[in-house]
Amino acid sequence: MSDVVLQVNGLEAGYERPRGHGFGRRRISAVAGIDLTVEAGRTLGIVGESGCGKSTLARAIVGLRPAFAGSIEFAGHDLATVPARRRRRIGRDLQMVFQDPYTSLNPRMTVAAVIAEGWRVHSGIVSRDGYAAEVARLLDLVGLRPEYGTRHLHELSGGQCQRVAIARALALRPRLIVCDEAVSALDVSVRAQILNLMADLQTELGIAYLFISHDLDVVRHIAHDVAVMYLGTIVERGPAAEVFGSPRHPYTRALVSAAPSVHDRPGTVADEIVLTGEVPSPESPPAGCRFRTRCPVAADVCAEKVPALTDRGGPGHPVACHFAEAGGAALPSPAATA
């Protein structure tokens, strides 16, 4: 049986806004009813358009956004209800790498101090006498020379800073690293280096990744499994090869068809599907299927009934669409919807 590192059930999270005229605040659910599982030594990729709730999901999992409902089970604890003091201890095993290392790392500290910061918060990982040797080891692990430890962030390139961010996350020896657009701001060549580094570290250390990106080709390269998000919900989930090679949900088919480096591969959607209309606001999502206002195959049932995320795409490949039968026979061809 696989070792489950993270289990999310029915997660609802987002933000609050004033109601106006002194009537308190109201909750806006940017993430609604999310279920997902991340196993040890594997990568789950989360894809979707900007504003679909990917970053809110990531921040809710690591405790930077409040969870309104549902559970986040990590290392045997429900992170949505665990006391703050215990949550801090669990935080050793759950780290995050943000999109912009320049805003997530302290520019006043040296690289060595940035990496060692977690050891001062979580005692017992590395003795103070061993800081220098462990920093050097981590720098070498992420492909940087030991002398980089004396430098500040402004002396490094974007790719080097992101390597420092990964080293800092690795310093606490976590079981899971949440990566929120961790390579989107990097040059293509540097991006490939970081992705290969992460894959090598996963093989060597058995780390699990929750990898969030809008770039399908990046996710295809690094992820074992993929979940596709639209307006705060997961509409399709399954092995990366199946989701990208045989997408069942109309939204997934549109995403794959719009990514040339993905759909040019044999067995994937080849004709571009152009979506019309605007993405609805999470403050007032459509009734029924949230994608129906932009879907080329929407029918009356889509407005009346929320499609359940079930194995319409075959075993282990659930899809939330009334018309997505196994094999995709119920969906029109891409050419017909272009």
C-alpha cells in the first residue's frame, strides 16, 4: 500500500470581504470541495487558468490561508484543526517554495543564514557547530558552490535564488514540498535545470511534491499525477500521461489543445479548442457545473445538477462532467468546437 503523505477532503478555503455598512464580513470560497491525495515519492501537479484557486489551495494546505471547511490530513494530523503550537512542529515536514524567491527570502541575510534559519526555529535538526558543514552540503545538493553561502540575494541570478529557496526547504528534511509556480519566472534553460534538480532530489530523498503551475508542459515533465482546477473545483484528475494524452473534460481538452508543446505529441488533442466568455467570479459561481457558461457541450442538465467527480474517464481517472464517458465518446471532436 502506498504511503499517503497528504490527504485533503472537502476543502473549502478563500478570503473574507467586508459586507459594507458595518454588517461584518463575508466569506469568498476561492477553493470549494477539493479532494486530493499526495503519496510519498510522487508528484501531484495542479493545473488551471490564473484565478482558478491553485495558489489559494497551496496556501491553505501550508496554513497561510484559513480553511473554512473540510480536512487537511498530514502526518496523521488534521492541519485545519490542530493547535498552532503543534502545527509549528508539523511545519518541519511540510515546506513551500514560492514563485518569487526575492520576495520569499530575506535580502538582508546571507545565503547561509537563509538556509540555516529553520534550524534556529526547529531545534534538534542540526547542531550549531554543524551549521556550516550542512549548509555546504545543501548548497552542493542544489548545484551551488559552498562559497555562495557568504553572498546576499542581490548577488545571485533568479535561478540561483530559486536553488537557495529549494535548499532552505530541504534544510528541515521535509516529507512534502508545495511548489507554487516555483519555476514560472525563470528562463527556459534555468527552468529545465531546476526541474531536473527536483526530480533528482525526489529520487534520492523520497520527497513528495505538490506542484502548482499554469504551464502544462512543465507539469507533464515532472508530475506523476495531475488534477485540473476550474473556478475552485477539480474537474479532472488522473495519471499525467492519461490526462494529457486522453483528456475527458471539455476544459481539460481546451487547456491541452492550447499548449503546443503538449498537444504536438502523439496521442494528444491536436486541434485547438477556443473557449469563449469570461471566467465567472468565485463570489457568484454559476449554478450546477461551474464550467457550463464557457462549455461548448453544455446542456440543461449542466445548470440543474453539479456533476460529481467520478470515474467517467476510466478507473483512477475521475472527471466532473455529465458527458465525459470513458473513451470520450460523448464529447464532440476538437475540430467541431474550434
